[in-house]
Amino acid sequence: MNGLPNPPDEGASALPAGTFVGQVVLVTGGGTGIGKGIATEFARLGANVAIVSRSAEHLAAGVAAVEALGVNAISVSCDIRDAASVAATFDEVETSLGLPDVLINNAAGNFPIPAEDLSPNGWRAVTQIVLDGTFFCSREFGRRHIAAKTPGSIVNVGASYTWTGGPGFAHSAASKAGVKNLTDTLAVEWAPYGIRVNYLIPGLIPHDDEPDQIKNVPGRGGAEGKTIPGGRVGTTREFGWAATYLASPYASYITGSTLVVDGANWQRRTLMQPEFVPIREQLGREPFSS
């Protein structure tokens, strides 16, 4: 069994050249990992890109990657947990590049931890970025397009434990489930205004920018492709191609939908489940003590 074929090489595009010429794409968390991969694929298709992040290092990396493809890019420092900061960011982007035609809600926070060890601050650190931030950015985008009577497209980046729950990731799994529900709700509310809202889920897509807490999860960096029905891990460009399609005119009748890019991994089932290992043991933690 050979599994799924490899994707086209870096530099290929999933859509016709120039699909996003004259359009502005705002990518939160667009300076690292799959966010940067998404930003560069839009740039390859002609879009001007706004990279939004709290990190100066990440902002610079995202802008450099986009500008290397010959289009305009700006960086805006923003705390998406704060609605006023989000509004100021949209003001800056609109002044510099124009009203964003596409919003990619990609910014996230995550770290593995058993729920009993998760502090209130740790809970809020993730839920406020993932759920609150996605709503604040979507709300700002929606209000401006509704007022301007112009169409737009939002792509929310999710996770497959939206449906299954995520042992070790209670904060992120709950937040992503909320984002899925928000996607479905906004798709119905805003379709009359020409604003599409979709949910895009990555599978295992390793990249150099993964935080150490994720890289160091036991088992990472091994033969991970063998755990996936498709026989390999994904690439950031494959995820970027999916994002550009969902936001493009070629998906103009698609809204409120979920697209999973994971080699059929989340649906995987076996005749006999492997021996169950509690999450504390998987993470190599000592027995809980209050």
C-alpha cells in the first residue's frame, strides 16, 4: 500500500494565476506555521496580505515571506483578545491596503495538559485567543462589509477534536467546538449580505514553527505518517491551497461548510482499539496531587 500521492511541488497553485489580484487578505497568526503557509498561497495568487500577530518576530517573518512573492504586505501588531485592538487593526489595514476581502482566523494558543492540572489562567489563555479572538475579528469584518454593502469571505481554522473532544487539550477542543458553532451561525446570519463563513481543519502538518510544548509531546517526530490512513503527514501548502479555494469565487456557493485536510485521519477506526493509556501517562506526568 502506497497511501496518498504527494502533492505538487512548492510554488504550484490550486487556482488560476491572479485569482486574488486587487484583493486584500488578513491572516491572524500569519507569521508562522500553517498561517504563514496560507498567507503565502494567497500572495502567490496576487493578493495583498495583512499579517496580524502579537509577536514582532512573527510579523517580520510573515511579511518577508509574502513580499518575496512580489505583492504588498503589511504587518499589524494586535491582541485579538481585545475588541478595541481588533477594531484599530482593521482601521490600519483598511487605510494601508483597503477593506479586507478575506479574513483568515488562524491565530491560536495551545499546550497539552490534563484538565485537572489546567489553571484558570491557562484556560483563558487559549479560549480567549481561539474563541473570543475569532468572534471579535469576524464581527469587525462582518460589520464593515455589511455597512459597505460588499461581499466577503471568512475562513476559520479549526481542529478535528471539534467533534471528538481532545484529551490533554480541553481548553483548545472546547474553543474549537465553539468556533465551529460560530461558523455555522454566522454563515446563516450573513449569507444575505454576501458574506461566506467556512471552517477548515488541518490534520497533522508538521512545521518548523511548532512550539516546544507541542514538538515535545511523546511520540512526535517519529514515524507519524504510519499512524495516518493516507500514509503520510500533510504540508502547509496543501492546507494553504484549501484555504484559497474556500475563499475564492470558485467556492461562491459554499458557506457554513467544514473541509478537513487530514488524510482521513480523524475518521480512523480499528476493529480492536489499542490498550487505553490515560492522558497523564501519555504526557509522562506524575499522579495528580492537589
